[in-house]
Amino acid sequence: GYAADTGMQKSAANLEKQKKVFDFFLFFVIIILGVINNGEIIEQYPDDYPFPSCLILGITINGEYVHVVVSMDEGKIYLITAYKPSLDKWESNLKTRKRVSQ
């Protein structure tokens, strides 16, 4: 009775949590793919190891600017990182790094 019901309830709750995580991950992937496909390469790193990489500036479907760093090899794209650029480190166009004062 009760023990079996509790186990089934926990299992259903766990499945719902997993679905929410998967939905968030899928949403994130769709946003990042849109940025990669429609963004602008603003920096290139041809000497990065193990593969050359680049920094892409794009806009999400929510209108937010995002920087995405990807590496490419033989038709594969590897996501290195994605972040919202800060005006503390980037000029207002979000394409140019601010120079560090010495």
C-alpha cells in the first residue's frame, strides 16, 4: 500500500524533474545554435588547441546579446562557453574588448 505509493510518487516526481532539465537543455541548445548560425564572428583564435576556435556575438530570441566560443574540426562544432558580455570588459558595441589601463 503506502510504501509502494510513495515510491511511485517519488518516481513520477523524479521523471518530471528530468523532463524539466531536458526541456531547459533543449531550449539552451536551440538558443546557442541560433546564435552560432546568425551571429557575427568577432574574434578568431587559429592557434587554439586542439582545434581553432572563434568568438561569436549573437542575439538570442529574447533579444539578449550573447558571446559564444566554439571550436571546429572536420565538420563538427564544439561549444566551449557561452556568456552575456559585460560592459565592464567590452565596449558598447560588445565586439571590442576594453583596453586595460596601466
